[in-house]
Amino acid sequence: MIRNVLPRLTLRGVVTALLVLLGIGLVVHQSPRFAYAGYAPFQTPTGRAWLTLGLLGLWLLCWGIGLLVRRVSRVRISWEPAPSAPAIDTSGEARATAIALARVDHLFRCAQAVLRKGGPLWRLGRHSLYRLPWYVVLGETGSGKTSLLSSSRLAFLHAREEAAWQPGDPCRFWLGDQAVLVETDASLTGTASHSAWQRVLTRLRRARRRCPVNGAIVVVDAARLLAAGEEVVARAAAMRAQLEAMQGRLRVRFPVYVIITHCDRLDGFDAFFQQLDRRSADQVWGVTLPAGADGRGQHALAMFPAQFAALVRRLQDRVVDALAACGDAARAGQAYGFPAQFEALGQPLGAMLHEAFTASPYAVTPWLRGVYFTSAAQDGGEPLRCASPLAAALHAGARPPATAMAARHGYFVSHLLRQVIFREPGLAGRGSPVSRYGRAAGYAIAMILMGAVALAGAGLVSSYRHNAEWVARVQEGNARLAELAAQAGGSTDPAAMVALLDAAGWPVGGAGFLLRGFGLYQGQPLDRAAQANYRALLRETVLPFVQARAHAVMLDRQRDEDDRFDALRVYLMLGDAGHYRAATVMDWVRADARAWPVNDAQRADLLRHAQVLFGMRGFLPELASDAPAVAQARADIAAQPLADRLFGALMPRLRAEFPATLSVAQLAGPEAALVLRRASGEPLSKGVPAPYTRDGYARYRALRDAAVAAVRQDQWVMGAEAGPRPTAGQLKAQIDAAYFSRYMQAWDALLGDIRAVSLAQAQDGAALVRLLAGSDSPLRRLLQAAAVQTTLAAVNDATGSPATPVDQHFDALHRLFVAPQGGHAPYAAIQDKLAEVSVFLDAVDAARQRGMPPPAGDALAALRTQAQDQPAPLADILDSLAAEGGTLALQDVRQRLDDLWRGNVVPFCHAAMDGRYPVDARSAVDMTEDDFSRLFAPNGLINTFFQANLAPYVDMTVRPWRWRPGAAKLHFSRAALQAFEDAATIRDAFFPDGAKTMSVRFELLPLSLDDYFDRFALTLGNQTLQYAHGPARAMAFQWPSMGAAPVARIDYEPAGPDGRSGMLLNGPWALFRLMDMGTLQQVRPDRFILKLQLSGKPVSLEVDASSVINPFALAALHRFRCVGTLQDTRAMAATRTRAGTPGGHRQLPGREGAESPETARREAAAG
């Protein structure tokens, strides 16, 4: 009986049965877990039975619909018109067709029954049909199909008598040990629409859906290849139609093997191959074409001519051996002509293959795998025509007798089938996505089903093991909980409570773990019991702890009254179920948790337990209250005004909702850092707290109204004995007063701290002021934003409230941007003044670059005037800009003048004076008269520079000169001023009356001459003074003498004891060198006594200068030095120290790039 059942048992049936059983098991075990709104419809066995029947019915319905769809898809509708003539009686033909179809079905059933007997049990029937490859053998009648298979020496199974082949059958099964071959009758494949042929293809498809056939063997008679060309083409077309019909019907791509039979009828075949033994005759003779990249071999057809030519060459190479094996000349002639006979097959064979296997875009092209040549049996048939007249002449009458040919065996058959065709069963379906995906899907489904069964079994085992472990853990947890409860002993220590509650609450939330499911889960009853114990423990520990904390806070006089009020409210709620609100209590617990003496982890755990306690549905605490403590707390809280307490409770909530700040960078825009700074040093990223903005004010109003409304709701907290309370309007006014005060303080502090970036710290002061004067400048944006944020009346427009104190306080700021009718806003005038200042600073910079004095500072004075009566921070910003603009202009003057002095005067001064007389009295080198005049003359370098640049800054009415107060910021040195004063003294002494050249006029009067000398003579240029102890007479001199050499000479007689009788001095300074040789005593400003020693003998002369301003005994002449710079470096260093900031210079828009050396020096000097 088992053998009768197993052939009908398939893998699909087994899988379907497993799925049904698995589904029934899931329905029975898991459907009771399904519930909706507390209703479980499948809790009873009856409900589960109806669910099972419903699912089975649904499955049967789907199966029936699928079957109907498959049946309907096979229906074909013909729209041919009805025949006009009476139908021909085709009852005989119809009966023959019915017999043929029945015979096909019978042969397939018998073959399948035989094949299924040999399959192993695990293949479950159907898959035994896939053990061996199936091939369809096609060919015309007489092409040698049967002879080919009979002579292959394959081990074929002889069918029983009822399954044996009978003449006229549409097909024949050859059940071999290596393959199953289905030989089709030639009449069956005459037309593609033959009903018996279609039935064969249908049965093949049903028998082996995954791979109906592994290939097709097309047998072609060699004799028919040499027929007329039209017949070959017709046969090729019929072959192609037949193969395309197979591929379309079987829905699988398979290789086609073309076998040319009856090659022994080629003249010379027997003589050429007579030396081959049985083993050599079994080898393969033909061409196996390679499969292309697509697995279909369509591109290999073009290789056939070359491969066939190679076969011909191989035969030609064996001609010598074949001739040697022939016994007579006649057979040798036949063997010699055989290659030519074989070569004659190439052209018709190539034409046939080209017609049958050339790729076409309109149909699926058959896959040509190989072309082979065989000789199944030498039956002595008529030889084929010779390839040429010469071959016919050579072989005429040379045919051996038929009796000699009858004993010969087949050639090139056995290995062709065994070693080539039957070794490639896997080629069928290659390159077909449908087949590949179908196999993959089948394997995947099988793996999924097996995995599901394995997982289900493993799940049941795991469920049992994990549930046992879970029960053991619950028992251990209960034991540990009892131990911890005994250790705690009613302690109120929060750390001890956390350990106890963690131990009690661990089973909660453990339900639903995957490995504890599958119908064996026991966590729900365990969790219900554990949760009941856990909640009871929460009431015994957390609830008293929270009440104790509220009691302590409400009596703590160090706390704010609003904190004490919140604690009092929670304390009363825990003792009065009528006023209990879980959300209020939990909010207070979270706020109070920061003061608990536990670490962060314990605090988080204790809060979680408190959340569970106060989040329980239906929980209403009723703890006993301490009436004296409540009365004391109420009395302390009532001592503070209600408005102050409400405001103190309101602001923390407002700050929590608006934690950020409205920074200066947000108010003034991204360019704020270029032009604005904080006087306090705070960064621009800080500003006004967000609660003091319009958004914060809007939220404040809502919180204020809610707090005032909550006063009535929380009246029960203070008790009935509380005194009279202010009305809601009074409360709002009192709270608003406190809020507006802080609002104004916040904005006053910010606006009063805003300053403009110092012009001395900016790389381009004009660009900085230009940016401030722009229509979208950071200063304008800051002031406008501040005006908007301090205009709170707009927020009150919806309620019609009047302007707030904030609006009144900042009214001056608001009016800056309010334009009168037909006019401009006041801030526009300020922008115009700033624009004028930027133009002034540009002019200062241009003047500095051109070496010119700066322009008048009228724009700065106008800006300083405009700064008066302006609101903060505008007044300070404008005033500082005016002051720093003036300083910057003076800084440019200082640098420009210093550059001019060092560039135009200092180099020549050092070259003309350093190491020369009279500046250096000990020097033997004289300063030239021209150089002296070029430096000190009224039109000289020093006086010209002074008069053009420094005279306005010097007070020359005092001695010594001093810098005027307005020049203090120039930081010019005292040494430079002294040098200019000395130069003026030298100018007045040497260049009287504005002379362009040096001129010294004076008179000499001899006063005394030593008795040793008889005569004394003093010559200056071309003027000579003589004296010989007589009456003295004064003589006028001018130095240098006009038209005379600059010579100073003294002559005296007799010669002195040293033998000298005079001295001679040359050069423009000879007069002064002469005076330096003696002693010059000043009697009055214009009179001097010159005492000389001539060879040790005294001579005295009186020198009367032409003016009190004279070069004699002139200290300025020897004191004068060329100063290298006009600047006072020590004062500038101190200024840089005071003005310097860590931020360095600020780069303004439009001034990027390298700066000039003059600019760098100016900025370094300015700090």
C-alpha cells in the first residue's frame, strides 16, 4: 500500500500538509492571545474551531480561483468565418487523432510509472523524474533515428507488453541507464499545430515542469543534404518551426544537437575508416560549438565554417594512412576521394544551419550546441553521388559486395551520446531568467519552510526552558526582597528605599519576551502578583517619604515663600483626597529631587518609582496631617505680599520656557562685531534675557493671568482664616510693576553698555563710520530692534491697554524712528552727520597720503552737537566718534609731519652738521656756509618746515617754547620743540632782517695791548684793525666780508718769545674759531670783551654787536642737534598701553588686502 501511495506523494503535497498543520497549531495556541477592547473571541475551543474552518475555506477558495485562472488561460478563441460549403466528414480523421492522443497519454503514464519506481523515498515521487536527463529525438522518416539509438550500445530498459512501442505510435520512449530519449514520429512533427505533437509537448511540460527536456537531438540524413538547394532550405525551415514550437510550449531554453547520419553512404567512407577498431570507432566526429555570453550559442554559428574546414583538413591529413591500409587500388581510390566527398557536405549543411539557427529579432532562436557525423549501420544502401566527375570515374564499379558491408559496425555514435550529449544536462534553462528565478524561489521557499518548522520547535523548547528560568528568578527575587525589607526596617533613608524598590519592581515590564512565548508564557500571572506587592511597597515607602519632604520644606524659613507654598500645597494634597492632583504632586517631587541626599543614578531610580506611585489609576492618598505645622507654615507664608509670592513663582517658569538671551549680534545683525562693542567687555553674543522681550512679555501675560486665576483655586491651601486678598486687577498691577521694573533694568543695562568700536582700533575709521551711517547699519538695526522690543503697547492692542511704563521709559528711543508728517525721522539727520564724518575721515586719510594738513573738523563739531540729548547708547556713541575722529585726525597729522621731517630735513641735517664746526666745537671740519644757510636761513629747511607745519601748535610767546593744549594728542617730544627754538635763535642771530645768507655785523675797539708789543693788527677778510698803544678807535666789521676770502689773521711786533709774530685762520667760521681761541666775556647783550693770549702776552678787545640778537656766545649754536623724530616715544608707548585691546584691529568691509607701510606705522603708533 505504501508503494501505491508514495508515487502520488510529491514535495508540494508534503509542504502543503506541513503548512496546514503548522497553521492549525498556531491557531490553536496563539489565537486565544488575540483580544480587542477586552474581548477575546477565540478564547473558547468553539471559536478556535470556527477560525480554523474559516481559514481552510479561504485557502480552498484561493486554490480554486487559481485553478480557474489557469484553465481559462488555456482557452483560445478563433474568429474565423463560418465555412460557406458543407463540412467534410472528418469522423475517420478525428477518430485517428483521438487514438493518437490516447496513445500518447498511455505511453507517458507507463514511462512515468517505470521511472518513479527507481527513485529514492526522500524524492517523493515527482522528483524521481529528474534523476535522468530527457532528450527529444527529431528527424524525418528514414533519417536513421531508430538506427542511431539502436547502435549506441546504451542499456535500454525493455518495457512491459502494455507499455511497449507499437508501429504507428506518435512517440517512443527509450529508457536508458543514462538518459530518457523520446523519439517522435516524423508524421507527428510535420506541422507545428499537429494535435498529437502538441499533446506530447504538453505531457512533457506536465511531467517535468522545472525542466521538461534537457536537449533536442535533430537527426539529418546525409543523403538528403546533397539534394536540391530548395529542399534543404525547406527542411531547415520546418526544423526551425518545430524547435521554436518546442521552446514556446515547454518554456525552457535547451541545446540542439544536429547529428548527420548515413555518412557511410559517402563514397569511400568504408575504405577510409576500415582500419579503425571498435574503440576508435566510438570516438566523436563533429563540432561542439561554444556557448556565448548569453548561454545560447547564437554567436557561435559563425564559427561553423572554420570548424568544418578543420574537419576536412583532419581527413586530408589521414589520407596517407588510409591509403596504406587499403589492400587494392580500387579501395585506395575510394579512400583517396573520401575527403572531397565529405567536403561536399559543407555547403548544404551550412545553408541548412544558417536557415535554422540564425538569430531573429522576431522569434526565439534555437540554440545550436553541436554538429556531429555518424554511421549507425552500414546497410549497403545506394552510395551518394560523387563530388566530381573525376571521383565518379575513379570509383565506377569499385563498390564492394553487400555481403561484405553487412558485417560492419556503427561509427562515432556511442561516445557522442554518452560522453557529449548526456554529460550536459545542466545546459537546459541556462540564461533563462524565468527558470533561474523559479529555481531560486523554490529553494528559498523550501528553506523558509524548513527554517520555520525548526524555529517553531526551537521556540517551544526555548519557551519551556526560559519560563522555568523565569519562575526560578521570580522566586529568588522574592527571597531577596524579603531580606531587603527586613534590613530596611521602616527606614526613611532614600538610598535604602531605592535598593528595596528596585528589587520589588524588577519583574514589572518583563512580559512579552520572545523566547518565553509560544503558548507557554507564565510571566503575566507572576507579573500581576509582583506588581501588587510593588505598589503596596510604594505606598509604604515613597508616599511617607514625599510627605516628610513636603513637611520639611514648608517649615524651612530659609526657603522662598513660593517654594514653601508649593510644599504646603503638596503636603495638604497627600492628606486630602478631594484636592489631590497627581500631576501637581509629581511636578513638585521632580523639583525637590535636586535636594535629596543621593547620587544621580539613585535619584533617577527614585523618581521613576515615584512616577509609578502617583501615576497609578485610582490612587488617592489620605495621610494624617500635622495641624500645628500647617498653621505655622500658613502664617509664615501669609506674611509676604501675595503679589511678590506670585511673581517669585512666575519668573522661574518664564525663565525655564525662555532660557536663551536676545543677543546684541541678533539685534544688530552679522556685521555688529565690526562696529560695536560692549563697554563692560561682555561678548556680543550676550544680551537681554529672553523673558524681557516681546515674546517673553506675551508669555508673561498668560502666566500672570493663569497665576492670578489659580489664586482662587488654591485658596484652600491658605485656609479660611486667611485675611482679605487683593482683587485680580490689583494683583495684576502689582505683578506688572515688578516685571516692568526688571524689564527696564535689563534694557537700560544693555543699551548703556553699547559702544562703537574705537577708531584707533579699526583699520579704516572712515569705513567704520560709513558702515554706521548706512541705511542698514548694525547701529540702526540695534536701535530699531530695541525700539520694537521696548514697545509693549503693541502687545496690549488686543486688550486695549494703555502704554506700559516700559513704553514711556524708552519714549526718546522710539521717537528716533517716528517721522513727522511730511518729514524724515530724526535718526535720518544722525545718519547724515555720520556720513559727513566718514567723508571727513576719508579727507584726512587722503591729506595724509599726499603730505598735506588735514581739513577742518566742522563735521566732528556738528556730530558732537548732534549727540546732545540723544538716548542711550546713541549719545555716548556719537560723542566718542567725534572725540576719536579728532584724535584720529591729529594722529594723521603727527604721522604726516614726522614722515615729512624724517624724509625732508633729517637726512640733510645729519649730513651737513654731524661732526662739523660750529656744532662740534672740537671738530676741525667746518660746516659749509651754503649748508648752514640751507638749514637755518629764514627760507631754510628747518624754518620752512616749522612755519608750514608746527607753528600753529607751538606757543612762542614764552621762553622756552611750549606746545599748545590742542597739540597734546600729537605726542611731539620736548627735545624736538627745543631744537626748533634753537634753530629760530640761530636764524635770528645769523640772518638778520630775513637775509638769505649768513651776515654778522659788529665793531671792534682795542682796549689794551701788552707793553711787549709795539704794534697789533687784526684782519678779517679785506678789513684790518691796527693798534700801536695810541688812542683807541673802533672799527666796523662784517662777516663774511663781501668779495674777500674768509680769512682771520692777527699780526704783532715784535715777535713773541716763542718766535711767532701772528696767526692765520681760514674758512667760513674763521672769526668764531678766533674767538674760541680767547675768552669772550659778555658785558651786556650786545657787548662782549674778547681776551686773547699772543705768545703768552694779553690783548683785550671790545666787541659791540649790531643787535642784542647776535651769534656771539650763542649757546643755541652749540646745543642744537638734529632730532631723528618729532614724536615722544615714551608717551606714545603709554598711550598704546592704555588704548590697546586684545581683540586687535577690526577688518571692515571693502578694506581687505594688504595695507601700506604708512598705514601700518600709523596704526602701530596709535596702538
